[in-house]
Amino acid sequence: MQNLLIVLVVLVLLAMYVTWTAGRLDRQHVRVEAGRSALDAALVRRAALAEELADLVRTSGSTDDRALAAPVVAAARTARDADVEGRERAENNLTRVLRPLVNALGGSLRAADEQGSDLPAGYAAQVHALLGQLASATSRIGLARNISNGAVDHTLALRRRRLVRWLHLAGRAAAPSYFEIDDTTLADALAQVARREP
Amino acid sequence: MRVGIVCPYTWHVPGGVQAHIRDLAEELIREGHHVSVIASADDDEPLPPYVEPAGRAVPVRYNGSVARLTFGPISNARVRRWLREGEFDVLHVHEPAAPSLSLLACYAADGPIVATFHAANPRSRWMRVGTPALTPALEKIRARIAVSSAARRTLVEHFGGDAVVIPNGVDVEAFRGASPLPGREPNGATVGFLGRFDEPRKGFAVLLAAFVALAPSRPELRLLVAGPGDAQDVLDDLPPDLAARVDFLGMVSDADKVRFFQSIDVYVAPNVGQESFGVILLEAAAAGVPIVASDLDAFARVLDDGVAGELTAVGDVASLTAGLARVLDDPVRRQQLRAGGDVVARRYDWASVAHRVLEVYETVTAGAEATVSEDDATESLISRMMFRGSPGAG
């Protein structure tokens, strides 16, 4: 009788522990979703701003800048339409073509400031504003990536637990994966342009 | 945005974390956000309108000094009620890795939680033994902020994952244009120290030795010390003629701290270890006081590798003596340090820091399904089993 009682108590405690762990795991999956969608929003915003900037440069910029803007428009569209597997590559590609454009625009703006230019009125102010927005969108990506990968970390750690694996507590939820892209080099380039502004 | 902030330490005891939370809360309120801070404090204490008391704190040894912490059924009940009634969009806990109100809040809450880690202590026994118990609470945190790279390293080594580094801010304007403490005009050779001078890691002994070495050849040299500790102990060990040139102010209020910096000509931070950031350096820089500081990682970084402060070898009396003499004797060097300090202080101005913290809030709430709520699972497991019928609950 006593043994039965002990077994029962152990079973109840075990059941509570399993339920609680399943709850923890569920929350981690929710957190991964939230982190990923915040990251998505930040990436979409960067792509939209990049395209807007490139379009502006293509119609009103200097000849050299126009040449650099064309691949940005294409890369921004590809990044926005990319599926899960192709996303990191597409975003890295966007960073790669954006960087030279940002650097060149920094130079053109400074030159226009110092010696005047024949670019349309208001163009410099528009470019300047877009570069500022792009800088804040890019720093947001770094933040969202950091947060999203932190959620992935915790989730994978929990899923690796024996109890979770044996009882299939993760259910059909797919194991989350890290999202690594190079956004920092673009952030650095944008910060450098911003520093040169008066 | 509705923001709930948890302060793990007693509100009225001066400290870096408390000051950080106060400045952040006030900056966010200035920008039009709704902020409520829950902190351990007695009910009859005068508190700012945005602070909610969570009960009395008990002293606990942590990280080489005594921290006063709040942890128990009454605090638990108050945190839960505060969470229910606050309807926060984001919950911001500070220093949740110590057994504290912040940890309680992590257990009790569900939803977008942001945590700021302040400590940089490579060997904390509590963190080592406590990690398994902490994981369920800490894994609820959606975004982690570290106040320095050293604090970030500590966090990463203990718990894995990553953190965004957002350094402390300083209210530059508050430190500008104050008048000296009554009767304490700086005489051109007054050296200042602020902090618990009887705590070895603050390095006051190193400064005192440097003072003893410099004093005979510089009759004007004075030492002005603010902060708690037993002054008589220090004075007894000094020759009488030198003891007369050392003044102890005891613990100073925030208002007097601002004036303290106007009463000195050089600020010295002789700390010998375990400093994660050094808000005090930013305050001295904001006040326009030239700084001499130990060459700790954190200090060197804040002081732009020596541009905004004379760096001397950690715990090295000869090095501090030489560095202090250089700054005292060279008006040009002092002016350079002041200018460097001005740049640094503005960089860390609270407005810019609060903006970066808000970015973190916005990122965790952007993809979030709901606001902060009570965690039903821990309600049933912990509260119902351990805290049922506790006095003062509800």
C-alpha cells in the first residue's frame, strides 16, 4: 500500500514536470516565431529602403552612382521574394551591392557640399534622409538577429534534453535554425557616411 | 509604450543599478512612455511616483560586496499583482541572475521580457551553482542587454547565447554648472575619490600611498573623499600633518555628488578589479573634471584608451604617483583630458542610451503575440505549493 502511494506520488510529480517542460518548450517555439517575424520585418524594411534609394539614384544621381544603383534594385527585389533557404544568400548579396553604393553616395554628397553640383535640387537632402533611415533599419537587423538567434539557442538546448527527445515533447514543430548574415559591414559603412556629414 | 521595470536592489540605497534604472525610467517618461518601476523599499518610504514598493530587503553577500535583496512570498505576491495590474507591453528586469525581485518577476511573467546584465564577475559562485535553477526563468528573456563588453562576456560564459551591448548613460546637463560644496572651493591641487573606500577592490589604498608620496613636495595637495567607510581607520595610519590634508565627507546625496565634482581639480579612480563599466568616470567627465584611472579594460574603453583620462597600471603605486603628478603639474594636459571627457560624456548621454533601449523594446514587441501577463504554470507550481496562504498575499 505504502509502495503504491510512493509510486503514485512519483508519477504525479513526473507528470507535472513533463507538463511544465512541454510548456517551456512551447513558449520557446513561440519566442522563436516572434523573433523570426521581427527579423523578417527588419529585413523587409531594409530591402524596401534600399530599393527606394537605388530608384532615386538611378533617376537623379550622377553617372557613376547610377551604375552602382542598378544591381541594388535587382538585389533588393530578390531579397524580398527569397524563400527560406535562399534568404541568407539573398540578404548577403544585398549587403554586398549596397555597401559600394553607400560609400559612393557619401563621396558624392560631400563633393556636392564642397564644390556645388548640377544634381537636381533637393536630391542631396532626399539621399541623406534615406541613408539615415537605412542606417536605423540596418542596426535594427543586427538587434533582431541577435534576439532571434538567442531564442534559437534556448530552444535547441531544450530540445536536446533526453526527456524532451524520448517523449517527443517537441511534437511536429520543426527545429529552428540560426540566421546569420553580414549586416555589420553595411552598418559600419553607413556610420562612416553619417560621421562625415557636418 | 507601457514599460514595467524591475529593480533588484533597495531603491533608496545609492548604487549604479538603481541610478541606471532611475535615469532610464525618467528619460522614457520624458519621451511620453508609461513607466512603472517595482523595487524593494519600505511602504512608508518617500518614493518617486513611478516606483512601486515590493517590501523590505535582506542583506546578501554577492560579488564581493553586500547587496540588499528582496525574495520571498510577500514580494512574490506583490510582483504578481503589479504584473496583473500594469498591463505592460514589455517587462524590463535588471540583473536577473541574482536571487532577487528580478528573478521572481521572470518566474512570474510571460510575454516580451528584456533583461539588462550589469555585473562583470568572472567567478561568481552563485552563478555556477545556481545555473540549473535559473535556466527556466532566464530562458523566458527575449532580449538581453549587457552594460559593457565585460558584462556581456560574463553572461555569455555563464549562460551561453549573446547580448546586445548598450552602455550606461549619464545626465550630462545635471553635472554642468553646479557650484562647489559650501566652503570647499577647489584650490588647484585637490584630488577627489568617491566610493566605499574600505572596499579593497576600489583601490583607495593605492591612491592613499600615491598621496603620501606626492604630499611632501606639494604643500597645496589635498585629498577629498566621499563615500561610506570608517574614516578614523584611515586617518590613524597617517602622520598628523598629512591627516590634516585629507577630508572625508561620508556618504553624499546625489545632489551633493554633483557639487563634489566642482570641489576637486582631479578625479582618481584607482580601482583594482571587477569593475564592469564605471559610471563614476562618465560623471566626472560630464562635470569637466580631469580623470586619472586604473588601466582596467572597462575603464580604458570608456576613457577612449587614455584620450579622456590618464591611465595608470592597476594597483601600481609608482605608476599612479607618476600619472597623478603629470596631471597636477601640467595645465595643458588637464585641458586635453577635459576636452576628451566632454566628448565621452556626450556620447553616453542618457537620451541616446534610452533611444537604443527603446529599439530593443520595439524589436521584442514587434513580433510578439501579446503583452506581458502572469505565467500560469509557475503560478500553479511554485506559488500554490510554496506560498499558499502567506501573509500579505494578494
